[in-house]
Amino acid sequence: MALEQSSATPLTHGTDFERVGKDYFEHRELKKGAAGWVLLVGLGVAYVISGDYAGWNFGLAQGGWGGLFIATLLMATMYLCMCFALAELSSMVPTAGGGYGFARTAFGPLGGFLTGTAILIEYAIAPAAIAVFIGAYCESLFGIGGWMIYLAFYIVFIGIHIFGVGEALKLMFVITAVAALALAVFIVAMVPHFSVSNLFDITPTAAAGASAFLPYGYVGIWAAIPYAIWFFLAVEGVPLAAEETKNPQRDMPRGLIGAMLILLAFAGLILLVGPGGAGSSTLVKSGNPLVEALAAAYGSSTWMSGFVNLVGLAGLIASFFSIIYAYSRQIFALSRAGYLPRNLSVTNRKKAPVLALVIPGLIGFALSLTGQGDLLILVAVFGATLSYVLMMASHIALRLRRPDLPRPYRTPGGIVTSGVALVLACVAVVAGFLVDPRVVIGAAVIYGVLIAYFALYSRHHLVAGTPEEEFAAIEKAEAALH
């Protein structure tokens, strides 16, 4: 790679940028125009739909049905407000960096790095948790689970992404549609067996505020938050597709908000009819709660439970498949800009970043071998909630400091909306410590190592001319004129 200048040029305080040759970006190009707003809605739902099939139910063990219900209401509010704010930000800064690009614009390179790596922790760990749930569903269906299933799914779906993004997104959309159909079958099948008493069949403890509604007391609401987040986790990844979208200024807001509305409907219905038909106590530790709920409600396995189990696997695959896409685009953007090793952003002839797909896949496979899906959720939620705090702070900062910037879409309610999301995100960051502080502290240590890498090395080797840096330079120049 030829450099136009061999020495780094200090463009901002504390960081050094290198201007690279044209060939640098020619080897780091994504496929333009691969997605419209309908595919973006599908992508947003695909990121999350596995959370409807498994993971949310662990919140019943932390807060009972009432605690998980209140936690879900709070997190639904947070995500809806956040999606409105991200719709504005993604229409302003339509780059593959997503949240990293937003925070880079608002707070400079350090803010961008902190946000991008927090998102990376979320997206690198979430597929490992989903792989564990896929193993549980395959064990139920075929009698085969464990590491062989984890490895097979990582190999197959990373391979599809390497083949090309247009093909991958269309296949993902079909899988997601089938998975959504299975959720509808589950909801309809459970309605006749619904009973309010089933929701409250967990015996109350001696905790403060404990009751049939809140069997683990008030603190159970807080402890259930990481699992309530699983109903919505990763929908914020839609902006990562900005550079591959036909018209990001128009399509990004439609994709984000459309996906969120669908996810809200599924979360509310499943949380009501699942425990309401089978009993909350039945689902507290289940790796495939929808199938076990049907079996409990109908007294044995039926064609419906078999269908939901089989197609439920499609739901898990949809999220596994799409989050692999998300982590590769986050790594691509950070690597292209020099925050991570630059080789990670090199794309193949199909415009797919191969190393950005493969290396996190190897890490995720290793983590899936722990078999601890519930604890892996905590790590993913830690990274996610940190990024939410930083992205909402970015929205507020840009509204206050640069109200004149072009905003093709404007958040309803402005900074009040993003402020609500910011407060709830701060609450969610702390919630993980109530479930298992060791896991969250471990995730924080990993985050600290990444920050040290930036402080000691990458901030002195950033790349000028990336879309995020160009936007930041234009924004800075316009600010100087006012």
C-alpha cells in the first residue's frame, strides 16, 4: 500500500492521521445499492428475532413474570426512543461505521473508538450465545448438539457472507420471514391455554417488595433488564448497512423504525402467551422455551411444537446470520479508519471483508464452547448498553452544538427522546452487575484492553479520507464559519 506521505499528519489533538493512496480504498469497498428499506426492515428483525425464541425467559428466573414485564416495558421504551434518534443520525452520517461514525462526529476519534469497540463486544459475543441456543434446538430436534453444531453453523454462514452481501441479505430475509411465521403459529396456539394464574406461579421470596407479581422483589426488575434487552438487542445495527443501501437518507429511518415496531409486537405477545399458557416456572431455565411452552400447554409434543422447533431454528439462524454481517461491518469500518489492524478491512472480489468475518467467528466459536448462553448474553448486553449511552449522548451533543447540520430525518421530540433513551441505557449498564458481576467485570477488562490498544498504538496510525473522517472534517470546517 503506497502512502501519499510517509509521516503522520496531526489533524486533531492527540491523534495522528496518514493520507493513503487511492488503492487503499479500492481494496476496501463494499457493494453499493445492495439493500432497500424493505431489506433493512428484514435485517433489523433478523438481528433480533432469535431473542423471541430463547434468552428472554432467563429473566423469569431473575424477576418473575412481573419483574420481566416491567423490565421489558422500560427497555421497549429505551429502544423505541433510541431508534428514533438513530434514524436521524444515520440519515446524517450514512457510513458503515454506524454508531462509531455518529460518536466520531460528535466527540472525535476517542469517542468513536469507545463506541465502535463497545458495539464490537456486543456483536462478537451475541452469535456465540445464539450458537448455544441453536445447539439446544438441534439437540431437541435431531439429538445432536454441542461443538459440532456450533462449528458447522459458523463455517456455513461465514462462508455465505464471504460469497457476497446481496445474496446473503436476500437469503436472510427469507429465513426471517419463515421464522416470523412460526412465531405467529406459536402465539395462536398458546392463546387457548392462557391463564393469568400461570403468569404468577413462581413462589415469592423474602426480598423487599416480593409478591406474586414480583416474586423476587423490586430488585428483580433491575436484574431482569439484561434479558428484557434480548427482545430487542442488535436492532441498532441497521445503520451498519448504510454504505450498501440504495438511498440511506430515506431508507435508514424506514428500516429502523419499521423493524422496531414489528419487534415490539412480537415481544409483547410472546411475553404474555408463553408464560401465560405454560407457566412462568416451566420456562425459567429452558434453552428452547417456545417448544417447552407448547409441550407443557398441550401435555405432549404435537405437530405445532415440532413445527415451532424446526422453524424456530430458522429464527436463531436469522439472528446468527445477520449479526455475523453486523460485526464484520463494524470491524471493517474501524479497520479501514486505522482504529484496528488495517488488514481486517480488505475486501474480496465480492466486496466482502473476509478477515473481518473469519477472526471474530473463531473467537465466537471458542466462547460458544462454554455452553453458557445466559452468561454470554450478559457480556453482549454490557457492550450494547455502553454503546447506547454513547450514541444517545452523540445525538444530544450534535443537536445542541450543531443544530444547523442537514438532517433528512428529524427525531420526534428531539433531545427529550434521546435523553429518555440515555437515562434508561445508564440503568441498563448497571443491571448486568446484579446478575453476575464477575462476567460483566471480565467484559469490562476486555474493553479496557481495547482502549489501551487505542491509547498506545492506533491513535497514532489513523487513516485520513475515510467517510467518517471526511464528514468530521466538513463538519469542523462548517462550524468554524459560524
